[in-house]
Amino acid sequence: MNYTAVPPRGKPLAPLVIGPDGLLGSVSFFQAWAENPALIDRIDGHFALVAIDDDFTFHLLRDPLGVNKLFFAWSPQMGFSWSPLVEDLRRLGYHQNQLWSLPSACYARFKPSEKLWQLQRYRALPYGTWEGQATDTIVERIRARLRGVFSDLAMRLGDVPITVTLSGGLDSATIAAMARQYFSDVEGVTFALDLDRDNVQPGEDLHYARLAAGHIGIPLNEVHVTREQMINQLYVALVHGQDWRDFNVHCALVNACLGAYGNLDGRMLFTGDTMNELVADYKPVAYAGQTFYPLPRLKPARLRRFLVSGLDSGDREVGVFHHFDLATVQPYALCADAYTALPDSWLADDNIKANLVRQVMGDAIPRAIYERPKVRAQVGNDQQTGGTLAAMVAEGLTGAHLKQKFAGLLDCDEAFLDQFLRAGIYRSPLHFDHIAADP
Amino acid sequence: MHSPNQVAEKLEHYVRTQFFVADDDDFFSRDIHLWKEGYVDSTGAVEVIAFLEDEYQIRLPDEVLFDPQFTTINGMAQRVSGLLNG
């Protein structure tokens, strides 16, 4: 069987495929997979691949965590199109009801002439499978996985200039310390809001980001923006962040500011994202008498799977940085299998992450960061001024307003959005009739 | 064996108590679209799935969220009962 790549509409997003050599794109992958069915178990990365074979069957594949997005649409009149950016499909003229996503960790065969839609999940993450294992064993496994991932990245990417988005927290500090070991040109970039306004002191995040960069021994690029500059990036945060929910929009805004004002051209970005999902380390945030970023009322061990599944939606990093022609790698996503294997019982402990990282990384990370009270990066709370949350609340850019704006930008009905993204998952068709339904 | 009616009964009780459906809410029924009518929001959808998985020791695929049947108590009960009874 011969395969031909189906290029995405809009700006292509280069895949990062970790696996046997030579798997650089859809054609080489599908060709090699057809010859070796076990190949699918050996690949990882950030990718959305589409190819068509000699039999006019489309083959769609998306990475295990859904880091890269794969939206598609089909109609008898317009045929098949796909893009990592849903806005591209709307611009082509597809109706909102013709927009679909391929779920994370899935492979699909689509043959319109035979009304065929076959979906297959090729990877299931192990959850809590290291329960009962000795702590030392687990620590060593995590250390080995991290080293393996960075070694793979160094081999695949070469010695490219790396910029780590440093929030001042443990996750990004770990990535910076690891990157420092495997790449020669590493710097940090961090975001600070509103420091030009009266009575606003540098926030804790900036203090800890400086501390981390200094300790690890990398220069720190501080991107100071005003509230107005940040709000100017709202279009990018919504359309390229592909979500309207405040926790993702606020994070996407920070990244949009880094992309717009950070002078990051020619550098590859490494981030500490996805770690909080992998160990269910999120809490709702109280600010101005309200609770933001609500979570399902589940225990952390139960919540973890849903947070990880929820990575399917939102494009707060890869999508936003791609808009600025910046390539992004999320190293934690590449060793997700190790972090999800952590025992469920560990997740009940609020200090699990700090304790684990301390044993894995030791004094590569400053002690003050291990001891720092947990906060949502760059957000702020009732005790902190200058965070994105405070600015967004002050501008009225929360909840319903963001949803309304997102719907307007994509020219969609607000009611449709509830069908398009539910419980953290973009909608996918169950069978061909869904795809072919008259909009 | 878990009949659809048995599953629906448990699920209705769960939804009523967890999402504060008033006893005298005449609009609410086992055939009401839970998401569209606002009885259960996106966060709550996760809780409903977790409840069904824990109660019946099953694993519902993520895609079930977009099954047109999986929007009402009766529809979910049919789907879960189908899974349980093979």
C-alpha cells in the first residue's frame, strides 16, 4: 500500500515523533506501521498525522496525550480537510456542525465512498500501577525516564537553542535543570505583568523564576507587559489557544505575551506543562470573593485520569506559540506513562510533587522552590497582586464573556460550543453518519 | 444483571442529590437532556462518568461524551446496562 501525505489547511505544525529512526512524517510512519504493526507501541511525541492510501482511505493519527490537535471536516461538496487549528476549517466554509476532532491516542480510518469511519485507541496510560513499589525504585524510574526523554530530545533535535518557560515553580525549574544538562544554549523566559503600575511590586513568580535561573545557571529573559499589552493578545489566546475556559485562556494569554514580546525567534521552547494534570496537582483559586477554575469533586487519584484526558482540549502552549512560529516541546508529556503510574495513594499527599522532585533532582533546584507554597503559575490569588486572574477579572474577561467572544471569533453559536467541547474533550464522531449528517 | 431501569434509578438519585435538583422541579425527568438544559455542567459531566464507572466497575471511553444517547439519564442507563450485560 502506498501513502500520500494530506497536508493540513493553514499553517502546518511540524510533528515531533519519538521512536525508531526515520519516522519524520505521515507517509514514513504509515508505511512503516503497515509493515510492522507493533510499531505503534513504540512511538511517542507531539503529532497529528494524516495520509491517504491508494484505496482512497484517509488515515488519521494523533499523539497519546493530544498535545497536537487534529480537527477535520468533510462534506460531499467540499470533501475532506484537516488542520491543527479549528479556525482554518471555519474559514474554508465548513459549517460548525461539520467540525470534528480525532481523540488523543487514537487512529482512525475514514473512507467516505464506503461510509467508513473506524476509530481505534492505540494507547491506554497506566494509572497507579506502581502502587506498593518501594519509593527508591519509583524515584529511580522517574529519574531514568526523564533522562531518557531528554537524551532522545537531544538526539532528535540536535543542539538547538532552547528557551524554557520558567514560571518560578517546580515543574518548569526541573525542565530547565534537565535541559541545562543536555543542551549547550539554554535560557529561561518569564512573564511579569503590570510592574509599571503604581503600588505593584514584583510578584512571587518573578522572584522564584529569577532564583531558579540563577541557581541553574541560565540567563533569564524577563518579559514585562502592561495590562493593555496582555489584553491585546486576547484574540491569539482564544483562537490559537482553541478554548474559552478561563484557566486555559489565562495561561494562553501569558504564552501569547511571551510569543509576542519575548524576542524568541529561532529558539525552541521547552515547558513544564502537563505535570499538574499527570499528578492531579490542581486546586481551585479564590479571588475577590469568587472561586475560579472549579474542578470535578473527585479525590485526586480519581481526578487524575480526567485531567489527563482533558489535555485533549485547549492549545494554550503549542497552538499559541505556533502562531508566533515557535516550536514547543512538553517533556513531561513524553514520559506521561511514568508519572501516571505513580501510586494513587501518593496523590492524597499535598507535598507529593515536591517530595518526589526533591529526590529526583536533589540540589539541582534551589531549596526555596521546594519549600514554596503551592500556587497556580502566573495567576495570583487573594494574597498576591499582579496576576493574570486579577487583570482579567478587572477587565471583566471571565466565564461567560470569554465564551461569547470565542463563539464570535469562530462565528459559532454559543450553544454549539457545549457540544464541541465537553468535560475537556473535543467532540469526535462515533460513526460515519455523524460526519455526514446534514448540518 | 443490571436492568436499564435499575441503573436509571441509581443515576437519577445521584444527579438529584449531587446537582441539587429540587424535588418539585416538574421539568426534570429521566429523559431531559442533562447538559443542554443545564442540570449538569462540563465539570459535572466528569463527576457523572466517574460515578457510573465506580458504581458499576466499568471504563467508559472518552468518546461516550458525544454519544447522542449519553445525554439523558435513561440514555446513559441503556448504555451502561448494555455494557454490563454484554
